[in-house]
Amino acid sequence: MNEILTAALKNSIKGQHIHVDPIEALLNLNFEMASKIPKNSEHSCWHILYHIVYWQDLMLEALRGKKDMNWPKNNEASWLKNLPKDWENWDELVQRFKSGIEEAYRLAENIESVEALPSWPKVPPFRALMVLSQHNSYHIGQIVATRQILGVWPPTAEYKTF
């Protein structure tokens, strides 16, 4: 049974059989496109990815066993007020996201403990990775929808940014 659950968890992290691969959702999304906010919307793809990475980083810290986590009291800090004005910040954010996905995938392969995480009461590692996966999936769907509104979905095959 553990192998089946582990496979399902890994599939949810990488988007297999469930939703678009989270990395594929960012293909061909360059700085200009990522920073556009569609009419009647609050967030750009950049805002959404920043929010994803903010929480993904915190959850990964907890999964690494950090004991003294500084969990925010609300969601406000996870949403950027102003977007950076350069490519490097976008590329760095995408890389952090990709690295986090890879780390979560590796962690899913080696879950042994059923004990709650020290800094996340009542949440064992498997559940924490499910929360990470579900949170990412929800917001990756927002990125895809935002890209559709902007007319930059699906990514074109002839140009890939990574």
C-alpha cells in the first residue's frame, strides 16, 4: 500500500494524471507575459508564482525538520505588492519553484515517519507533501487560466524558456 500512496503523491507533485505538469505550465512564460495583469484581475502569473513559492519554501523548511518556523499569521505576506522590473528576478523565482518541486519529489520517495512535523502540529510528512501538492496544483491552474486570458496558452513548441 505504501508504494501506491507514494506513487500517487509523486504524481500529484509533478502533475502526472492529475493536472498539467507545474513546470510545463511555466514554459515560454517570459518576464513581460508573467508581469501582465489581465483586465478585471488582481494578479499576474508572477504574483501567483511568488505566492506558490512563498508557501512551498515554508512547507519544505518544515519538512526538512526545522523546529522554530515563523508561520505567517495571514496570507498577506505571500502576495507581492509590486513586481520587480527585471528578468533576473523572474528567472530566479522560476528556478526556486523548480528546485522546490524536485526537493518535494525526492522527499516523497523517502517518507518514513508518521509522526507530526516539529513545527507543524498534527501534520506528518505525507500530509504536508499533499498540502504542498494541492496548494501548487490550485495555483498552477490559476496560472494556466491567466495565460489563457492573456492569449499565451498553450506554450508554443518552437520557443522554450527553459
